Amino acid sequence: MDAPAKNSAVSRVLAVAGLILFAAATLWITYQVKVNVQGGRGRGASHELGSLKLGQPAPDFSTLDLSNRSIALSSYRGQKVVLLDFWATWCGPCRMEMVDLQALLDKLHGPSFEILSLNQQEPVDQVSQFIRRKQYGFHVLLDPGEVSAKYGVRAIPTLVLVDTNGIVQWLQVGYSHDDNELDQKIRNLLKK
């Protein structure tokens, strides 16, 4: 076998191996989300996320936003219903979720509701450019990994709804285009 043919064969083997690894990683992530995280219920709302459960206090955190200001979840207590969104720019389902979150924010925008969008370990310039280009209006925070660890986030996107008392009221792992349940939950919390 001559050198060009040998290089071509090696390239094909590497390409196939890469595809197999990609498929295996996809299956593993799907298993983690659907079976381990959501108890086999498929996508949508969950009752727990790691050690975090509905009806329990949301772990407090403090992290920087895109303007380099420190933002603490506890600063919203007693004032706002907060939706936490764990995401990354490279995550396709996260990007789809963000379009829906912007529509939700446009519908429910007011002094009693806030979306804190926690980017997962990406450079501030990359995140800023993405948010500016898409013209999203929610508050974007930079999570170096500590916040997602506190919340038991194992897959993105992950949403956590926190009421004005700091109690977790709703959890979702994975993208779900049907946001009626979340919309209604937020509206009910805003009426209290």
C-alpha cells in the first residue's frame, strides 16, 4: 500500500472512531438526562436535581455578571421570582431555550420577575458577543463551575425557578419547547 492510500485509510478509521465516540457521548448524555436526572420520565419538569429538591431553599451564590459586578441570589429574596438558566453558547438546545426565555421575559417583564442566565465556564468576551448579537434582555452571569456544582447541574440547559422566599418551585433539565407549565407557575408565584 502506497503512502497516500495508507494516509487515506488511517483518516477514514479516525473519522469513524470519532463518530463512534460522538454517538457514545450523545447516548451517555441522553441517558443521564432522561434516566438518572428525570427518573425515566423523559424531558420536562423534575422533582429533584442532585441533592436539590422542590420545596427546599435554593443554594445561595454570588458570581460576576458581564459587567464584572458581583450578583448574589440572596439579593432577590423578598423582592423577585427568579428563573435560573444554566447554559453555554455551544449548546444547541440551550440556544433554542434562550429564544423561549426571551419570549417569556417579554410577556412577564416587570419589577417582580428576573431571569439569571448562568453561562457555564466560557470566556466573558465570547459570552458578551453572543448575548449582544442575539439581543437577549436577561441578566447574564458567569459561572466558573461553582454554582452549577451547588445545584447539581449535570446537563444543560437546566432551569430552576425560585420564589420570592428563596424556595425552589420548579426544575427542568433539557430543552422543552412547551413552556406553558413554566409560564403558569411563574404567573401563580407573581400573584402571591
